[in-house]
Amino acid sequence: MSFLHPLALLGLAAAAIPALLHLLQRRMPPEIEFPPIRYLTDAERQSARRLKLRHLLLLLLRTALIVVVVLAAARPLVPVGGAGGAHAPTAVAIILDNSLSSGAVVDGRPVLDRLRAAARAALARTTPADRVWLILADGIVRRGSREDLLASVDSVAPGFERLDLVPAVQRAALLVNAEPLDNREVHLLSDLQRTALADGRAAVPPGVRVLAPIADDPAPNRGIADVRVADGAAVVAISGSAATEPATISLRVARRGWTGTEARALAPAGATVAMPLPPGTSAPGWWLGEVLLTPDELRADDRRLTVWKVADPARVMDLGTGPFVTAALDVLREAGRLHTGGQAGVVIGDAPPRGDVRAIVLPPADPALIGQANRALAARNAGWRWGTGRGTPGPIADAADAGAAGVGHIAGTQVTQRYRIERSGEPADAGAVLATVNGEPWLVRAGAGSIVLVGSRLDTAWTALPASPGFVPFVDALVNRIVAGQADIAHAAGEPHVEFRVAGVDTVGATVYGPDPRESDLTRARAARVSEALGGDRAVVELVESSRFADAVFAGTRRADISSMLLLLALALAVVELGVATLTR
């Protein structure tokens, strides 16, 4: 047995008061010999014996009444089975997953409403003896009174922060495990997305109970995972649940206050579509694009922004790199994508020119000229050089950290001959390697971005690229985007908007914010995966129906408060005491 208010037991000292009063009231009557009433002696002795018994009964009743009232004030708790009752002091961390997916509507009600109701039910069961924390998707640990935490729960809304459940549960478990209490629980209130349990396994200490209500069946959903603009088209990737119907995608382009829907496409979840940019978007400057998806049950991922910069066509000089490059430059010149003649802004050749001229450098056809080319690269502080040996053949692949400057449109093209490209100075900046072959650099931005090194000559004897449809766009990207100074465009998770970076009066880059694409897949994790990720073979994870969650929390320390029963007993004792006292008078 335990007590919610153990200090009230000090009142048990009052149980000695009835005994003291009875002792103080004892009087020895004087003995007088009165012969006429001797015959009453026996009757008097019998009456005195009955009176002593009644007084002893009154003493016991009054003592018991005080003891029962004091125990009721201390609110004793006794172990009980089943639902209901109070609980022993518990350390509990409540994880309320208000990530983007919690805004999905299921059966006409947002998922977050159900999660909030479960959080309120758990907080309503807490007592001042508990130690309670609340953790939201932002990762901040909140500690406060029950009223403060209830106010936080009531004010929470779906956010753009993503909550990975494995580290969140592990953190909460370690938090409650550090408390000097015998009972420790983690209440996970989440839609249990499969993508939120994709990797890892929480290290939950023994004795920590993890409890989670079973999530509702998810609604089919699609979302825009990514939008990138390259080569005159917006490449849109669609994510979401697998079993969804194709949705309509709309592209709107904005610049200097002008907006309009310019293109439409149809695509299912998992597809990637290229939507041509509307006429007029080739003008130099910064352009803002907005891609919209047909609304569904999760609205927050149906809109994504993108931004790109259009520069003036480059002025290019070819220093005899071969017929294929010459033909590609002629096509681009006729299309208005570059200019020739005059002072060149970009030079294509076997070695970089002196000065600050931007250059695209191909390996020399004669291996004996590799050393001369390396010395020219060193004079420009390129930080890269040609290796002494040839690399192995293989397909071209986009580098993992290439970002928007990558060349994914030529990925898979075979390279038969190439030189290795090696570092010759300090470690390369992130994104310097734009494409690889067999994991080794094949296309590298060097010299603070003013030089681009290609691992092969652009000839069919070295690579199949000149004979592929992507060759002319590749040369266009080299001269107009990669070596001409690609604007720094970063992507981050957050509410959709664009933040431009300015140096003086020039816009030098931008950060595009949008939802995490993993939030669009509302598929629920299987129960076996939940147990494996959050508890493993120790089976500490309990999945219960949402309707039973309020009764299931704190079940490991269930206690019943019997103070009301003791008060009823005290009332009965008072009635009996009154009756005995009346008869005694």
C-alpha cells in the first residue's frame, strides 16, 4: 500500500485522545454502608459491568473513527487489476508527432486531432508526484505543470519539421530512465509512418515501457518531392503512397510580377516528368517557378517552389578540340545559346589559357603533353591535375554531392577511354566533382569554379557521348551553366518559400524551402517493424487500440484510491458511536 499524501499520517497521533479522555474521566465513588439497600449491591455490580463494556466500546469506536479519517486524508492506494484507479509516481515522456503527415485527413478528421486527444488523456491521468515531459517534432523537450503541457498540446499544429521515431523514442527512454522512480514510460503518439521507421533500432533501457496507440488506416496521398530546372525544362518528381491514381501537375512561372499557368502534366506517385518551360523564360535573370498538384487528403505537400537563373549566352572559343565539339557549338550558336568571335568568355581546349578566362579543359590526345597541361593547371591554381595512368572504362554517373550543377541527363553513357583526375592541393570544396566513372572523378569544377576538367576527350573513340542525344545539351550546360558560374541554389526542408542571398546589389544564390518528400508517403509501418525498431526482442513496445489508450497508460503501476471507501466507513463508525453514546447516558 502507498499513500498520495503520506504526511497526513501524522494525524494518527490523535488516535490516543479518546483513551486519554476515558482515563481522565474515571472516578472512584465513595463506599457507604447503608443496610437498607444492601440487596441492590448485586444489581449495581451487574449494571457497572455493562457500563464498562459500553465505555470500552465507545473508546474503540472513537479511536477507530480517528484512524479511519486520518487514513482517508492520506489517500491510500492499493494494487488493483483492470482499468481505472490512480498510479504510483511515474516518469513519463509523451512524444506527440506533429510532423507534416499528421495533417492528413482520415474519415473527415485530421490525424493530429486524434493524437492530441490521446495526449490530453495521458496528461489528465498524471499526478503531482509524476515527472512528465512533452516532446514535439521540433525536438524540444518541454517540462512543466500538467496545465502548461495541456496548453502546449492544445496549441500544437502540423509543422514542417520531420520526426524520426527511432532516435526520438531512444532519447525519451533515456530521459525517463535517468529518473529515480520505479515506473518509467514513453507514450508514442504518432501515425507510425513507414518512412519514419526506415532505419535503425532504438536502444530502450530495460524497465522502460513504450506504449503507442494503433494508427488509423492512412489515406492515399501524392506529393511533390522535388522540382529542378535544367536544359529548358522543369523536372518534377512525385512521391507518395504506391496505390494512388495519376494527378494533374501545373507549372506557373513568375518574374517581375508576371504570373500564369504555363504547363500541365499527368503523373502518378513515384514518377518523374519533365515539363518544358514556357516561351519567354530564356531571358536573363532570376526566375521563380511554382508547381501545384491536384489537392488530396494531405494538402501541405501539394505545392513546391523552384528558382533558377538564366545568364546571357556565353561567348565561346574552340581551340581545336575535334569535329564533334565544333558541330555542337554550331548548333548552339544557330539556336542563340552562345556567341563566337570577339573576346571569348569561355575557352575550350587541351590546356587552360593564362589569366582569368574561364576554360573547359579536355585531356591532350598525346600522352606526352599531360605534364605540360598539368603545369598550366598548376599556374592557374586549379587544385586538380591529370593522373599518370588511364582509368578503367565505365558509365558516367552523377556525383552524389553535385547538386543542381550535376549532369544526370547523360548518366549511363559509356566511357571507353579516360584519364584519372586527381587532387593537387587542398581538399576539394563540396560539389567540385560533378560526374564520376566507376566512382572516380570524370567531370570536375576547379580553379574556384573558373575551370572545368573533363576526364575524356569528347570524341567517339573515347566515349559514346558525342553520338548520344544528350551531347548538345551537355555542351550547352558546360559553357552556359557549369563553367559560366552556376548560381548557388540550395534546398532545405521547411515551409515553402525562397530566400535569396545578396552580395552588394547582386543576387548570388538562393535557398528553396519545401516539405521533406518522405512525409508524402503515409503508408503505415507494420506492427513487427514497430516492435523491432522501438523495442526489439525484449517486447517492451505495446500497441493498443486508440479507444483503450487512456486506460492502458500507467497500467504497470495501477493503484486504486480507497479514501472514499474509508470515508464511508468513518460515517458508519460515527453513527454507531452516536448510538452507543446515547444508550450510555
